[in-house]
Amino acid sequence: MKYADEFRDKEIALGLARAIRSEADPQKSYRFMEFCGGHTHAISRYGLEDMLPGNVRMIHGPGCPVCVLPAGRIDMAIRLAERPEIILCVYGDLMRVPGSQGASLLKAKARGADIRMVYSTIDAIRIAEENPGREVVFFAIGFETTTPPTAVMIRLAEKKQLENISVFCNHVLTPPAMQGILNTPDVHGVEIDGFVGPAHVSTVIGTAPYEFCASDFGKPVVIAGFEPLDMMQAILMLVRQVNEHRHEVENQYSRAVNRDGNLRAKAEVSDIFELRDAFEWRGLGQLPDSGLRLKPAYAKYDAELRFGMTELRVDDNPACECGDILRGVKKPADCKLFGTLCTPETPMGSCMVSSEGACAAHWTYGRFRDHQLRRAS
């Protein structure tokens, strides 16, 4: 497959693994957080951790936007969907994310709520056009990668003069989450020597927004693609930065990412959205300037204002350890529910539901087997 097979070459991967083992100082510990859920899946899918020396540890970060959405926001969406005039449009991986007391959008749909799975924001526009007597709300979620399509939806609704469509905005930002982790390492319980920076997000925002990690915190960042050779090269680059006492933002994914990002996409987002003072992240709590909302000029498309939605804050299932997993304090197999009560068929937490969740990655690619054997013995 063009542009894929060449980044999955076994011999090159083994060569990179040998270079990492050779250059990693056995007297040091190297703790690198891969922020993006896509990277977590790549690590599990290709068994990359098995190729690393024991003192090079990968820490799963909060890079799954579905996973970090707090249960209260799910409850808010359920309440909205239960209103008879509402059609709620959602991406598929939101349907089974647990709210409070075992609630979910899928269960609300089974009770009669009109909740429709969509593949793009354009689907929501079409549904609004086909149902002029109903209120269509798009459940907007995601990092910087999925924010531009929501901006395009607003533009299109304005152009078509649609009066029956709005957005329940849950878009969040990557750099503030990284800053939150670095600001309070004692609270979050994990020490990090560097980041493997997200790929898709960086195609939009570029590499510049991560420079504070290097300048303010002395932590190197390497933006990496999703293929195994991308990841192994990025880890080698981080090892070299640590060894050389450097802290820079380097771009391994230069075939898709530059320093400035996608200027047109950023301009559209900047025109339509503004920062919230704070936004709650599952596992990380309230993070300042980490979420977006519609600007006053587009207030008529803001579902929270349009329907008088009340902010809900609820506790997670106390038995579920998604919060610790999202902070990198624990790995999926450390959770007592993993692989027993919590499976993809019966998810207890968002990390097992989302296609980018760490628990889903460990389950999908068999990383739970050794853990279950240890329990059985």
C-alpha cells in the first residue's frame, strides 16, 4: 500500500529498536507519554513496547476526546435528546459512553429518544433540511482535528438560512491538557520526560503550540505519525534529546505537519469559536482555556443557550479507573474491571468504548492476555 507499507518495514523497525537499546543509558529511566489515542493503538497493534528496553517506558495520555468527556456532559446530552422536539446527531463512538448510573445515549435511544448516528457534520445539515419542524442538535466533540468540520457546518447552516440546527459544543484543545499534566505532576501522579506529540491534531495547529513544553517545562516533544516506523523513530529522537540534555519540539511527521499548520482551518475556527474559561476533563478535572464555545455572533447555533442547558457535574463509577488511565498513572490491566466486568461488549468506562481508548487498544490487540493469566495463577 503506497505511503503505508514503507513505514511498516520489519527490518527497519528492528534496526530502530537496536538503536534505541544501544543509545538508551541503562542508568536512566525514560518516560515518554504518547498523548494521542491513535498512537496508543499503534503501540498495542504492532507490539512496539515489546521492542523497547525495560528502562524506556511509554505512558498512555489523555489523547482520546471521547474518553476525556466527563459523564456530566453525557447526561446533559441525554436530557436534551429526551425532549420530543429534538433530533440529536452524534458520532457513533459516543453512543455507548457511560453517563451517570449506567445511562448512555444508546439506552436513551432504546427508550424512544430520537438519536441518530452521523458520519459527518454534513449529515446533520441534511437531517435538519429534511425535518423543518424539528430541532436538530449536533453533538460536537473532538480535538482540533474535528473542530473545523463543525465550523463548516455553522457556515453552511448560515448560508442555507437553517433555523432549526444548533451545536452542543464539546470541542477541547490539546496543548492546555499537556500543560495541565505538566503543571501538576504530583497531583496527576506521573513524571514525564517527553511527549510523542499528536499527528492529526498537528496537521491543523502545527508544531508551534507545543513549544511551551520545551521552553517553560524543559520537556522535549516529537510530533509523530501513526505507523510503527514513525513511532520507533520518534522514540529514538526523544531518547537522543534526553541524552543530550536538549528540550526541543521536533517534527518526525514532516510529510504531513509543518510549524504553522493549516492556516485556513485555523482561521475558520478562530472566527466561529472562542475559549471557555475552563472545561472539565475526565481524569484531569477543570482545565483553564481548554474548551471551545461559539462566539456571541453565532449564539443562535449554541444549543446550551438555545435550550437553557444546565451544566451537570457527576461522579464517575468509583470502580472504573479511566481517570487514572487517562492521566497515565495506571495502565488498563491495572484496573480490576478490565477484561472481567469491563469488556467492549459490556463497557464500564469510556476508555473501553472509544476506538481511540487505551483499554480498547489493549483488548483489541490482545494486551490483556498476560494479565488474565497472571490473575488465573
